[in-house]
Amino acid sequence: HLPTTELQAIDAAHHMHPFTTGKEINENGARIITSAKGVWLKDSEGQEILDGMAGLWCVNIGYGRPEIADVAARQMRELPFYNTFFQTSHVPALMLAKKLAELAPGDLNHVFFANGGSDANDTNIRMVRTYWAEKDQPERDVIISRWNGYHGSTIGGASLGGMKGMHAQGGLPIPGIEFIDEPNWWAEGGDQTPEEFGLARARQLEEKIKEIGPEKVAAFIGEPIQGAGGVIIPPATYWPEIQRICDKYGILLIADEVICGFGRTGNWFGSQTMGIKPDIMTVAKGLSAGYVPIGASIVSDEIAKVIGDTEFNHGYTYSGHPVACAVALENLRILEEENVLEHVRNVAGPHLKKRWEELAEHPLVGEARVEGLMGSIALTPDKATRAPFAADAGTVGYICRERCFANNIVMRHVGDRMVIAPPLVITCEEIDIFVDRARKSLDECLEKIRA
Ligand code: PLP
């Protein structure tokens, strides 16, 4: 291919990157990734980079699996596309729906396909509002979400998300979305124990329901563990209390499993790890290990029945795309046959937890936590007071991310939190390499901010 500088110049001239300023790309040039195998990326200069983010929290079975490429090619030859609208179906879509119904907890037995997580959440907004309208309660249309939650970038997904910077662009949120605070004990817990804080934050849901009027609330949505908000692992008391409140007021519970689903927390779904019984789960990312785009809403018998009694005027051309469904089925086969969830639960997860928590000794690190194979560290200039940095939020995180990238690991920053979510097939040796390089990067970051 062309020399790196030429590729970077073309990229800077024509390619608009999500969540990136043009300045970043113009000044530094993008790092051009050319191939990948296992947990290792290779760039156009031949450097090997350990991917601590599984791409964007998705390449759970690792890169370069030939089985997936074979299945995709076979499906493209046999039936590259057919839609699932009206009265047609095809084998990959119906078999994937069956498989997801088997894996999903409780009576979540019905699958509405989308292209990714954002538009699956758009489906959810329309589905829960249609559900209540069909049950003769059309005024029940408010969805409660959380500040600093992330549910996607479409108008619906970004409205459900509690990212103020996203709301500011494009006139969001849409009407009928309300927010409560996130369960971020380290940053906001003050003198409360994690248990007290978890209960207090969950009880904000009840206060919000009372404020709005229970007869107007359709659903609550949350990620079992917030991912894009900085891997905020809630206190153990949080989710059971949310479940109790949803049950008490008959409010639908939507678990956004886009990151937590398919083994990230050591179970098939984060809902199982957190002990909740959602009425709807949003899935994407790990469903196909990121090899092709696909997402879905997995819904309860009751919701499917009510929605099925009417015509739900909703669907994407690529809902249940045969190639994506075939790839997802193969990915799920690999996860099962290679015992990947057991690897997360018994081998890689405990090893990462041990090594990651050692980072809490670093002078820059206030909190270091892991659940399964997702974790974060909070950077702070003062561990005792958990104070933020004097510089704008995210400045130190950005420096740390840059140092990581220079040391050939990918670790993302969310403000001044650093997050990790490697491919689930990562070995203990690779975790050691990652953590050693992360520590070196933290040292360099500290040096840089002291300079
Ligand atoms: N929901 C959650 C919890 C996510 O983390 C994401 C993406 O990061 C989305 C939804 C949006 O998914 P997509 O980018 O596939 O549209």
C-alpha cells in the first residue's frame, strides 16, 4: 500500500472520524491499522499493538478467525441478501433468533434485528411506547435513563444516553426522556459506603417516577455496567433496588447489553451478573464479535405478544441480514465450543483483576476496578480527596491514552478515567504485557504533567 504519510494525508483530507476533532487528525495523523490477529493489531509501519479495547468493546473472540470468514463467504454465495419484512424469512435469521432465545434469561424469547446498538435502542423506544399504547395506556411514554449512560448515536440512542455533550449537538434529547444520576461511587459517593450509595442512587428512580407520575412512565433503561461512561461498576445494592422499583410500578426494564453481553462479565449477559430480569435486552457488538454489523432487541413473551397483535411499523432493510446472522451464529458457536466464558470467569478475569488492582498503588490512580474482562482506573492528583485535576477534565486522560498508544497498547480514556475491555480470549501472559505497559504509560503521564 501507499506510504503511511500519504495514507494519513488522504485520511485527513477526506475521512471524518467519529468522536474526534479534525485538529487531532491534522496534527498527529491517524494511526493506520492494516491487519490483526488474536489480540494484536498491526499498523502500516509494521508495529504491533496490544488491543485492550477489543476494537470498540466488540472483537471478543479475537481478530483473524478464519472460520468466520469462511461462513461469511459461504453465506454470500448462497444467499447474500434477503429481507425479513412481511412474510419472508431465511435460515440464518430464524436460527439466530432461536439461539438468542435459548441464551437469553427468563422469557426473553423473541428477537427484532437491527444493524447495531443505536438503532436497536431506537427500536426499543418505539416498541415500549407501542406496547403501552396497545395496552390502552398511550400516556405511558416516558423512558427514564441515567446521566453518563451511553445508548448510541442515532437521534433515539443519543437521546436515551446521558451524555450532555451529545445532547448539545442536534437538539437532543427527544421529548419523553428523563434522567437520574449514575451509580459512580468513587467520584460521587462522599462519606457513604458503596452499599448506602448504591441504594440512594437506585432510589432516585422511585423519586423520579413519583415526580413524573407512575402512570406516565413506560420504561427504565440502563447498562448493567456503564461502558462508554468509563466502566462504572455499580455497588452490589444498586441493581436489585432498581429491579424492585421497576416491579413495584410495573415499569419495563431495558438492559442495554451492547457491551456487557456475550461474556464480557463472565456470564452470557451482564443482567445475569447483576441479578436482574429485564423485559428487553439490547445487544450488538459481541453478537458478531464486530466482524460484521448487527444488533437486536431481545424481548419478553408478553411484549412480543402485544406487539404482535398489531402491525409494528418499524424495520431496517438489513434487519436480520443473512451474512450478519450467519457470522453471529458462528461467533456464538466459537464462544461455546472454546469455553470462552469459563476462560473469562476462571482464568483471564481473575488474573486481570489481580494485576489491575495493583495499579491502585500508582500515584496517579485513585480507583482500579474490574468485573469479568472490563475495567477502569480513575486518575486523580489526590487519592485521599479524589479531587479532579486542575486542567480541563479529560486532559490527563488524553495524555495517558497517548502514552499508552506510544507504548503500543490501546487503552481508551473517558475524561480522566482509563478503561480496558480486551478480547475475551486474551491470555494471562498478554494481560501481564498489557498491565506492565500501562504502568509505564502512567509513569510517563505523571512525568509529563509534572513537567
Ligand atoms: N449501547 C451501548 C451500551 C453501547 O456501548 C453502544 C456503543 O458503544 C451502543 C449502544 C451503540 O451501539 P452502536 O455503536 O453499535 O450503534
